[in-house]
Amino acid sequence: MQTEDIRVKVQVAGYAASMSQHNCGDPAAPTILALHGFSGSGKDFDPLRLALGSTVSWICPDFMGHGESEAPEVLDPYRLPAVLSLIDQARSMAHDPGNILLLGYSMGGRLALHYLRYAKAMPALLIGASPGLQDATERAQRRQSDQEWIRRLDVSVEHFCNDWEMQPLIVPQTLIEEPFRSQLASRRRGNRKVGLQNALLAGGTGVLPSLWHHLSELPSISLCHGSEDGKFRETANRMQAAHAGFTVHELPDSGHSPHLENPKAMASLISGELDSPLYR
């Protein structure tokens, strides 16, 4: 089958958001709608896309302030309604909008949970995702922590990235195979300061409402985490306890970013998901 890669621009709250489409050439094939993490872009799924092969199509948006999307100085394009609009527009571009797997990583997983609360039900696989923070004190502490990251960005994006990559959750990304590791680091440093700052101010974990009390309203979801990611193992297990339809998968030899750290294992999990009756 012949593949086709194209870049598409859409309007979100009056600004241009970018997304890449990778069409496998088979209109009957499922599409993966992939939502990246904070400071990343849709290209972060390239190792996983290559590991999975050309049997599926992909739609990979860049959230506002990330990748090739614009980085407005106003906050509205970063707020939840604008984000949900971007995901909805990306979903509508699939050959068959009824044959999509929603794939979300970290921030992208959190936003996917919000989308699934309001949108027509669809299969979803979320990596290292959280419904947010329930406690008001924890939310305030997280907003204060994000202010520290915003101040680091005021120094420079390079300064922010150097510190960001030293976090225990992110350090395992140093083991990503080349050239993907260097490409990831370069893309992160290519983000604009105001874009990352506004993404935190308008959509950080301490800003978005908690969904812990709304999990029962969501469709069945597959949750996964790396074997070395104890924090999100606990979160996934708590989510499963709140919703009997949630399943939890642990991927070997990986931390918070198994789609980057062990793309072959992640591809195997996705293949199993796509073989389920939900896609037939």
C-alpha cells in the first residue's frame, strides 16, 4: 500500500494549529489519533508509527504553543474548549471517523479524558494519563510548581529544557534510540517560550478540573504505563478501581514514555487493541 504524509492547518480560536496526517493507503484501515505530551509534538509518535508499520493511518495534531502550531500570547486558544475543538477537527479528518483509536500520552492523555467526557464514545488507549488532582491544596501546589517552570522559561527555553529533562519521569528518555532521542530534544528546544508558558497557565494539571468523580461517565478505556513508572502504575490502578471497564497494561523496560522508550512493546499492545471487536 502506498503511504501519504501531509501537513494540515486548522483554525482554533482564531489561530492556526498544525497536524500531520500519515495515510497508509487503505481507506478501510483504522486511524490512530495521537495526542502528545507537554513540550512535545505529534512527531513524538514517529518511533511508534514506524514500529507499528503501514497497516494503520495516523493523525497527529500539535497542541497550541507546541510543534508547528502557532504560539499566541492570549490564553483562549490554549483553554480546554479550544483544545477539544482541535481534537474534534482532527477526528473528523479520518477516512472513517467510526474506526479510530484515540491514543494520548501524559498531557495528551489527560486532555483525551476530558474529550471522552463530552464526545461520542470511541476506543482509547492512554499512556501515563491522570484525571487530575482532587484536592484543592494539591491543585494550588501544582500551580505554584508550574510557575517555577514558567520562570525557567523566562530565562530561556534551553534552560527550561535542561531542567525538564532532569526530572525522574523524563530522565529515561536519555535511553531512547538515536536518531529519535536527538530529534526529540531538538523539537523540545524549538518550542516558543510563550507557547509553553500559556499551555501551563491555561491547561496545566492544577488548572483543569479534576475528573476523578466523573470517571464513571466515561466509556471503557485501556490504560498503560511503563514498568519503571510507579507513579502512573498507582494512578492507573486507582482509575481502574473507579471504573470496571478500564483495563491496565504494564509495558516492560520503560518508564513514563513507553511509546518512545520501548516502541516495539507499545506497538504490540496497540496491535492487540486493534484486533479487538471494537474495531470490526
